Amino acid sequence: MQDFDSIRPYRDEETRSALDRLVNDREFLELIGRLKAPTFNRIAPGLMRQWIRRWLLRHFGDADTIDGVQNRLYPFAEQLVEKTTTHVTQTGLDKLEWDKAYLFISNHRDIVFDPMIVNYLLHGNGMRTTRIAIGDNLLQNRLFAEMMRLNKSFVVKRNMSSPREMRDTYQTLSAFIHHSIEDNQSIWIAQREGRAKDGLDLTDPAIVKMFYMSQKKTGKSFAECMNELRIVPVSIAYEYDPCDVPKARELEERARTGAYQKHANEDTDQIMLGLTGFKGHVHVHFGTPITDAADTPKELAERIDAEMHRHYHLHASNLIAYEMSQTHRLSHQTEPAMPETIETAEAYSPADIEAARAELERRLESADAALHPFLLAMYANPVTSMLKATTESERS
């Protein structure tokens, strides 16, 4: 992988030195201390750093491969999932073959938890975890960059300064993705740059086009190359989004002023909130691998969207938000009431519905009134997308 040194994750032979750097890094020890025991960390930070270092050496001291690190991380990921969700479910993994690599194209709601929960489910079902595409804006933090590269993350460069740099960057990224699949290493990548803060999950055709850039000279058609990638659309559905209020705040400011300025530690803060905040029920649907790709990036992007939207797991929170936002323009819905034909992934009792209503009302009460329509829309729009996809499928 020498051609990909600028973007690739760590190799097995780099694992030990990366871990050694982390366990001797004061800032990293303080970060883990804040996560594990925030109160004690404030009272006795020096003692906490010593304890964390011993704890890390005990659990990771003999890890010398990336898979070894992930095997040791799995119990801690399991604890995090148990602490921040009521339960996690999946559908579609039975359609995948454990010994094949796939290109998982996922909707994107949370910076770190999205790929983490996909890999958590893959690992728990005896499949190899994915290499994770992550924007270089998130790797400006030195510690986060180390941890993510140890966790199979590779870099997607943003903010290129010229068309030539953009072309070269995407050529390299495209080649790396194809190289990974050929090497039987699965890939996770978001369907668009940045999270879908409004709940409208739409694949950017430019990302799909990028997949083909390195393959044009092979003489293969676009569809042939896409079929070789074994694309799997992935729908991740959170009952509650820990970052819903910050997202609504950004959307409101953009709508009001036309721009939004991030504060210095905003990405880091939202990573921590997304990891540690309450999510309720989380469901992940793994679609059937696409083996009959369309002939153009736009058509394939639309196919991916339709697969995602038709297989949304709609929570009671989505249904109530849809009902509450019927009359507001941000809901992207013109029907006067919830259609009776809507299909949900599970049956909700009156108690479930009322509990979701009470929780959404609590969240609305805790936010400024100006944020309310944006907050509701991010929960309501998956219902709209599913209805549209289902209707178009029936027509075709």
C-alpha cells in the first residue's frame, strides 16, 4: 500500500509503536480519565493518569496487530452500546457472505457512532470489520488521528485548493477503495460529505463518480466497476439523536443568516456527545449487495437512496415528529395527516407512542422556540423519505 501512505490506516507492524505513543501521552491519559471517571479525574488528575496508564497497559500492552486492538476494544464498545442505547438490532447481515469484502455506503447521522455501530455488528456476527472513511478535518486533533488510524480509518481530504489537487486526491481515494476490496478489506463510507442534520439522507453522485475515477483506463464500464465493489446500502436509524439540539441550532442559524461558524472544539464536543449521549433503540439495515448497477453515477446514487429509504426502521419518535410537524414547511410533507398505509418495522403500542410524544415535547421545551421546526424535521423527514421511496417502488 506504498502508494497510499498519505491516507491509509496503520498497518499491523505500526500498531505497537502507535500504542506506545498513546499510553505515554499525558493529554491522551487525561482524555480517557475524563471518560471513565470524570469526578475523580477532576479531584486527583495525577493519580488518575497513573491508573489509566496501568489500565491501558493491562488491556492493550500485548496487542501487536490492528485486529488484536479491535478484539480488545470490542468489550468496551459493547459497554458503550449498553450504556447509551436501550437495544441495538440489525437486519440484512444474513444476506452477506462472511468471507467477502463489501463497500458499505451508509447514511450519516453521527460522526463516530455510525461506523462504530456498523463494525460492532459485523464483529459480533463473525465478520471482518471495515476500513472507515473519515474527513481530514476530524484528524486535526492529534490524539483523535492516532486513535482513528489504529481503528482502520483512512483519510478523505477536503478543502482542496485547485481542480488538479481535487482530481489527484479523488484518483488516489478511488484507487485505495478498489485496492481494499481486491485485498478483501471492506470499506465504510458516508453517502455524502458531512452529517445529514435535517434527516434527509441523499447520496452525493460525486462520491459515486469518484469510485470510478481510478478505473476509467481499464476499459471497464462504470456499471462493471461498481458491481465489482459489491455496494451495500446501509440505513442507520437512531430513536433519539444525542446531537439533535446542536444540529437544529446550526440549521436555524444557516437559515437565518446564510452561514454558520463552528466554534474551536465543536467537532470534538459533538463526537463525545454522540458517543456518550442516549440514543434509545438503534437499528441498522444492511441492504442486498448491488450486482446490477446503473450506468451513471446519478442513477446509482438514486438506487442507493431508494434502498436506504425503503428499509428505514421508523421509530415511534419519527412517527410522532411527522405528526407534529405536518403543518410546517420544513417537514417536506404536504399531506394533511399521517397516511394509514405507512409501514413500520415493528408495532408500537399506545404507551410507546405516548412515551415518544413526551420525550419529543421534553426536548422541544429544552430548546429555543426558533429551533423547534428544525428539531422536528430531522425526526420527521425519514418518514417522508420512506413514503416517497415506497410510492415510487410501487409505481415502477
